[in-house]
Amino acid sequence: MSDIKDPTLAQNQDFQAVLNTFLAAYRPILERELGLASSAATLIKEAQAHPPTCNDEIDTAVALFERFFTPDVAMRVLPEEGRQVLGNPDQWQWCYRRILCCLIFGWLVCRGPRTFRGFAYYLYQYWRCVRQALGEPVNTPPTIDEQRDFSTLVKILAVVYAPTIKDQVKDLEYPIDIPKEIIAGQIDCTVDNNAAASVFQRLCTPEVSRALFGKSFEQVGVGALARNCCCYCVAALEFGCCLGRAKTLIEALRCLEEFFLQLRRCFEPLIAIIDTPPACSSLTFVAVCSLAGIEIDGTAAGGAFTNYTLSYSVGGPIINTAVVYPDCSRPPINPSSSTPVNSGVLGYLDVDLLPPATTTVTVYLDVYGSGGLHLPVSAVFNLAINAIQITAVATVAATVGQDPFNGSPSIIKMVQNVSNPAFEQSVGGSISITGSAYAFGCGNEMTQYQLAEFGPAPGAIPLPSPTPSPTALGGNPLIAPVIYDNTPAHPWSSGCFPGPVTPNIILNGDIVAQWTAEPCLFPPHSSVPKISSNLKWASGASGRYVIFLEVDEGPLPLLTPVSAAGEDQIAVWIDNYPTVGAITQIGNVVGCGDLHLKDYVGTTAQVLGIAWDYPIDVTATQQLPNDNFGSYSLSYQKNGGSMRSFLASDYTPNGAPAGTAPTVRVPNLWQAAPPTLAQAALLASWDIVTALDGGPPPDPNNPCVATNPWQLPRGCRCAYVIELVVGDTTWVGDGGDNHSTGPILFAINIINDIGT
């Protein structure tokens, strides 16, 4: 908590009166806890008689804030401007009751570390509280419309909550600077105390208000009172949250001071603040906007607020091309934002739209208000862009989670299975690797990036642990180091005349790249150096590997000594093994022989063969994607006809009951070498009579022409081909094909001698 920003606040009569009311409201909680501390027996008896519940916590919050937030307190916390705008609480009863809900929600959600699901649970309580305050209590169970409104709130919460998760994932993936920041005192016990504030700010938009208020939106969700009440609510949310985290009364005092100051800001005519940028502004990944950008924080609000704009300059004219607002809207379609921001995210600068190698940007914030009010401010951002990330392999998205092959806690980045997200996806063939490889700013410039494969890891664990090295990364290089030295051979941007000049850096693209010469029309027979991302990596030997990306940089102007700017890595299962298939026997026929249908009346014809796939690593656990056998299929074709599939009931892999899905190896052997023909097993128990018997000839003049063209009338014979196809689930190439063997053909002569 920050120090007091107004030294006169503690002597303010309203502040002291509110503080005394707060202490009186809080005292019963302290007295009850003190009573429980009188003896161990008292505490144990109470714990056994009344184990804590979620409702107890909610009841405590309601009791605390109903005692504290009286109409008198609601007026005393406001600055004089706010009292004039809002008037007596009797004139804004619905707002007063809503703010009470805001206090309760803020306190509940910040009492402990909350996951998204926990946050959503308390959002549900907040929604019910607000509906009750409006005189429209939620039904039990909620109606369809009410369920729709709450689902909308949760979806919005997911959008505004996502950046906090993304920041944490980024810290997990790139913890390089955290030790330095802790040692330098930049990270201490107050770190991320205000993490919920940005979420609270974004829960005060028209879309949220419509879902929050329901049918009452048109009456209470629009106009100046709604806007002022919203700012009051956000201040109350942050105050309640601060109290929920407070461990001492002194910390609670600081919370109350911030509450007063926040409400002062709500009723200033216009507020335009760009928070002091860090010494080096780094890249922020905003998943919901599909954006890698520079975050701009601050305040654009006030009693007369109507909208704000962001713009910037990189040494030339002031423009807004790269501006992205918090709702992901952009100029020119949305040149401004009409949503006020209090100590939150004002927007972003899309780094893809900034000139390459931009290291300094002047950002301009213009806040506009009713009556022609206009308040401009600006700030200079020094950029440290560290876009070093692998986001997909073979176009399959990466995910971060517990290593499925490691029983001990081990968080890794891996390729997420396209069908079963709890597992990894095996890939093979010639593939791309999607990501970003760019580092620049704050006195340093990227010199190269390297991409290499390490492994395989026998038994799947432990995974290799590469060590960054600008001179000798090691492993199996996927490509030659991609050099960046801003020379004519390796320019930051290039293009043919008269076409556009485009950057040669890779942001969210294929990092399997190299420098090439791009031919130009003018002048004839000329070319320009260009980064080409049209390469593909031939993934090679099967196994579990680590793909390692390293970006190196050096200090300007000499770019020496070179050091690692950052790195990223991803675990990848490579599978380039073929599938194996064979048909060895159908019924009693082992070659091009005759099969008599009368031998199978009342029974089935066994189809024997092999449908098998190699384990990627036979020494590792048999689970996805190490075991990525897909399925096999059987079909048959009459000479001159079209192919017909076996029925689902025909499949009996390895003797399993009829109708068992053909998704298991035949024979079901977990071994390094493929089975021999002598090890062939049961693929299907084919109801061949039902499939092929055409009955008595339907036309005496054409006795061998069946009603169903794939069948054979009695007394006739014909050649048939049985077909087997075997596939796995490996994602082959960027298009997502699978390894497949077939069609494997087995020819027989069918004689329909039933009834003879």
C-alpha cells in the first residue's frame, strides 16, 4: 500500500468519522476472534460445532459492510463535487445498494488467492446481490434469461481475467529477469497486490451493466448517474479488495485513505494520467486480442468524461496506426474509447505495426469531456521488446501444464493433443514451428536467433536441459543461425521497388527461416535480401525431443559482447514410423482361392491379418502420444463394382466382442519390431453371408445380376477384393494428415453355392 498522498486527509473530519464507523463495524469481528483465543478448549468446541462454510464468509461480509456503509458514510466518503453531483442518498438508492454489493464482492474475492473459477463463484454472489438491490431478485433456479445474463458475465470475466493468467504464464516461461528484480527490490511483498484492479475496471462497461442489471438496465444503466455510480462502485470494489487482503488495522487504514482519494478522482472534471513507464517497457501478449504489444496504463476518467484517444510518435508525425484499445478495437474503425479507465489499461501499441527496431515511442493521451473539455498528456516509453516464444509446432498449438509422462511436479510447454487436450500430440513429416524471435531496445539489439533439437529422451523423461550459448548452442540445429546485423545482406526491413518495404523480423510466424534473395522486377535481374519462412523442418528420427529457441543480443553500438536475450523451449513427440498392415486369411482361404458361401451359413468368416503401429519409444509409458495407434478399416469390392465398408458389428479385434471399435493394434503387441505374418491375429468376424448373399436370381434371363450390385445371386461366382487401411493419430505435416498404410488388397473368388 502506498503512503498517504494527501497529508491533510487524516485530519479531515469526514475521514475520521468514517474511520470511527469502520472501527465500530469491525470491532465485533475482532472481539469474537479474541473470545475464541481465550483457550484451546473454546476454539476446538466452536470449530467442531460450527465448521466454516462459504455462507459464513458471505454472512460476515454482509454484516461488516451493512454496519459500516450507512447513508451517512456513503456521503462522507465523497468529495464536495461528488455530493453536489449525486445529492442525498435518498435520490440514488439503487446506486447506494449497488455500492454495498461492490464492497462485499471486493472483500470476498480478495480474501485469498482465487482462481478464475473462484472469481466466477463470487461474481455469481455479486450478481445476485445487485439484482436483489434493484428489487429484482434472481429466481431459484434462475430463469433462462437470468442464466443467459450470468453466462454473459462469466464470458466477459474470462476475457478480462485472461491477461492476468497470461502474465503469470509468461513469468513461468521466461523467469530470467525475476531473480534480478527481487535482488534489486523491484519485487517485494506488495507485488501484484493490485492485480484484481484491472479486472474490476473492466467490469464497469455497458455490456457488463446490461447483463448485471437485466430488465432494469434502461432505467439505471445509462446516463450521468450510471457513469458516476460505476466509478463509485469500482472504488468500492478496490476498497473491499484491499480490506480483504489487509492483515492489520494499519493496513486497513491505508485502504480507507485510498478509497477517499479514488473517489476524489471520480468527480474531478477530467483526469488524464499515463502511469510512469518502466525503465524498459517489455512486450505483453494479449491472447484475447491476438496481440503482441506495449501496454499503456493510466487513468482517463472524470465527472465530465466522454471519451479518450491514444496516439503516438516515433520521431515523426503523431499517428494512431498501432493503437489497440482494451476491448481490442482499433483505429480507424474505432479511433477512441468511451469507457473510462481508473488506474488500469488504457490500451496497447501493436508491435507488428511499429517500425522495426523502434526503441523509443512518445505516447499521447487525450481525454475529452462534455462542454468541450480536453485534457492532453504524454509520456516517453523506452522499449525492450523480447518476443521470444514458440506457440505451435506443425500448426498445432502449444500449451503449458504438468508433464504427462512425469509423476513428479514438472511444468513444461508441450504440443497439445488435438483430440484429447490432457495429452500431447505427436507430429511428423516436414513441419513448421510457429513463434516469435525478436529482441530489441533499452540499449541492446538482436544479433541472431538459433533453433535446435535436443534428444531424444529415452523413456520420455528426464527431458534434455539445453544451456543457452551464442557461440555453441549444440544439439541438432534445425536451421543455420539467422543473423541480424542491419547490413545490406541482413537488413531490418526490405522490399522491391515500387512495392512496400516490410520487416524482416518474425513475430508470430514460422521461425524455420533463412535469408534468401527475393527477385525484383525493377531494375531487371535485381533482388533484395529477405527473410523467408517458406522452409519446413524434416522432423527426422522418432522420439521425444526438446526444441529450443535462443535469441541473442549485444549492446549498441558495437553489439559486443553477445549474450542470450532469452529463450523458449517445447517438448515434442516426433513420430515418423510407418503403420503396418496385412491380410493373411479370410475364412479358409489363404491365397487367391475359392470361398464357398454355404460354408458360412449361420456363422462368420474370420479375417486374419496385421494392423499395427510402432511405439515411438517402447521404453516409455504406453499412453498418448507414445501410443498413437489410430484405427484400421476393412471394405470389400465386387469385380466391376464399388467399394463397400464392413459393418461396425463385423469388427472383433484380437477376438474382442462383435462391434468392438477397430482402434487397437492387431496383434496387440507393445514391442519395438513389427509382428511377423505368423503372429497375425483376428481383425474381423465377417458376416459374409449377410453381406454377399443375393438370394435366388431375381431375373432368370440374367441369373447373376443381383438386386444389390455388391451381392452375388445363388448359383453364381465372382472375384472380390478385400481392402485393409491402417492409420495412426500422428499429425503429419502442417496440414494434419496421418501416417497411413493401404489400401492393402486380398483377392478371393466367391462362390454362392447356398442351397446346393
